[in-house]
Amino acid sequence: MAYDAFVSHSSKDKPIADAVCANLEAAGVRCWIAPRDIAAGEDWPRAIANAISQSHIMVLIFSTNANSSDQISRELSMAADYNLVIIPFKIDNVKPEPGKQYYLSRTHWLDAMNPPTQNQINLLVERVKSIIPVAGTSNLEKTPLPTPEPKAASLESKPEVRDLKQHRGAVKRPGVSRRAVITVGLIVLGLGLLAVFFKPLSALPAQLFAAPTLTFIPTTMPTVTPTLRPSPKPTPTATPDIRILNPANRHLYLYVKRSISWLNATSYCASWGGHLVTIQDDAENTFIYKLTGGNIWMGANRDGYGGAWHWVTGEPWKFIKWGGYPPDSNDLIYLLLTADVKRVPMTWEGRSSDNLAFVCEWEPASP
């Protein structure tokens, strides 16, 4: 079976690879991805090699984990051997190590975040679909040219015919006088038969010259009513949920490791239907710190320089956990959860501007 796309990824990025694969297959792209498509007991390297040889495109989930993977280096080498179109989907801002740069230096990259937004995944799907019809011609089996049927041997070439012709040439033909005698005899015999059997046309029955009468028999053709069968609807493929559940409050959280500004982080979470994390008690504060290790943006800011702090969701500003440096300065307008052991870890502080990782949050009622 031929595949449209081979999804190459580090096992540490499996949730993102599964989400990309689900979106591709929902758009009608036939994908191969490990370990889903490796049968129990099947040799792992052999299965990957066979899948690459039968694919047209390689979608590479490129991250810090993928950059350090020797397995992905081998997959890239094999993809190049089979002339696959390689599409790197870059979710981490990392430069390829020399071995991978050899295969990716002249390849167009699709930049995304970790994890990617739905719009970024949609762009990848459209890119893959746009090159499926023209990709992968080198690793497909070539159709053999039809073998022309052998022409029938000429009768002239058969030895039996040649012998017969030679035999005829050797037989003497009869003389002219004998042929004339036979011809005259046949003429006389013919004239005698005409004299015996000839009758004038008037003596023949009139029915022989009457125009035939055609009789039409009406026939009723059965009416066939075509039966239309509805086309089977494709089964929708669910995108895996990579968010983390907090059992204490039933909220969902997504840790985004890519460092961006507070405003961009706020927009990113909103694009997914969530918001920057808002911490309401010490248990939730500890949960977020264990999830991230600190140094992340939180969903709070001030009303301008020196203004009051408030959560982006409008929740009451009740639980506060300032660290060793309370945000007294007027230019500290964004909130972060610190991990600085020189101060007090798991506490909060203000920041004027920076690029940090962040956490998105969804309440139970949100989809």
C-alpha cells in the first residue's frame, strides 16, 4: 500500500505528531506514523524502511528532541535516497545539527509554535495536499511497456508450402486442345439444361413478385428505476488532546515552552479558546510550578504604570504570592511565576518586558 505522507518525529513529541497526523488524515491524506502502523512482532527498522519507500512526502516534526535523534537522521537519509519531498514543521527555535542540515539546508520550512496552533497545522495540511499529485514519482513501480505480439509466420515460409509449390512447378500442364474440348462440352451441356427447364416469367406464380407485408408486434419494455445509494461518509478523526488535567479543580492546562512576549502569549491562548493561567490558591500555584519549573507568564497585568493588578479573566484578585521583590516599580506591569532560587521559588514578581514560556488554561465548561 502506498502512503501520501510519512510522519517523522521524536517519541518525546508524540502528542504533537499524533495531532498533525489526525488533521492530515481528516483531510484525506494517507499517513504512516510509528508506533501506530507497526504490527505486533514486526521488525521496527524494516517497517520504517518499507513505509518510507512507499511514501511520497516526509513530514518532519522538527524540535530540540528531533534535532538530537539519530533515528530521525537515518529516516532523513532514506527519504533522500527515495526522493521524498521533505517538509520540516519547526516547533522549536533550534538550528539543525550538521548531519540534518545536510538534508534540510535547501528545504522550505514551516514555522510553528510548541505546541502549534490549529491555523499552523492547517497550513501544513494545505501544503501537503498541494504537492501530493506531483510527488513521489521516482519511488513508484514503473508500468512495463506492452510486449508486441509476434506476427503470424508467413505461409510462404513454411517448408510444406515450399515443397508443394516446387511439386506444382515440376508437373507438366495440359495442352491447349484438351482444355478447348472440355470447354465446348460444358457449353453444350448448359444449353441443353436451359432448354429443358426454362419457362417464361408469365408462367411463374404472381406471389413471387408481390411486395411482402410487414407485421409489427407491439412490445412493452419494462421500466427500470435506478436505485441511488448514498455515498459513505468518512469517519471523522478526533485530534488527540495534549492538555493536562488538574484533578483538584478539573481545569485543563497546556504548557507552551516557546518564549514569546506577554501580549503574544495572551493572544495565543485566546486563539485556542483559553486564557493565560490565573492562579487562585496555593494548591494550584504548586501544581503549575511542578508542571513548568517556573519562569512563565501568568494571566495578570496592571492598568498602566503604577495601576492596580487584575486577572485577564476578571476573577477577583484574592490569592497573592509575591516573592522577594514586590512589583513596586511603576514599569513592572506583567506577572510571572518565578523559579529563581536566589529569591523565593514558586512566588510571583512583575516584569516590564521579556520573552518567556507560558501556560494556557481552560475551565471545565469550556470546550
